[in-house]
Amino acid sequence: MKIEWIHCPVCGNRTRLQMRENTEWKNFLLYCQK
């Protein structure tokens, strides 16, 4: 199973979240921790 880090859409830095191939994101608010 492939797992990838999620990157912030604003600054491009890696967030604390990881996503698997079978993960579905629906209406998920993503923001940078910094």
C-alpha cells in the first residue's frame, strides 16, 4: 500500500497528515500548521 504526505496548497510544505491509496477526501479543510 502506497502512503504519501499531504502538502499545503498555500505554501507547499508537508503537513502532519498522510494519505493512503484507498482514502477518500470529501469536504476536508486542509490548512498549514505553521
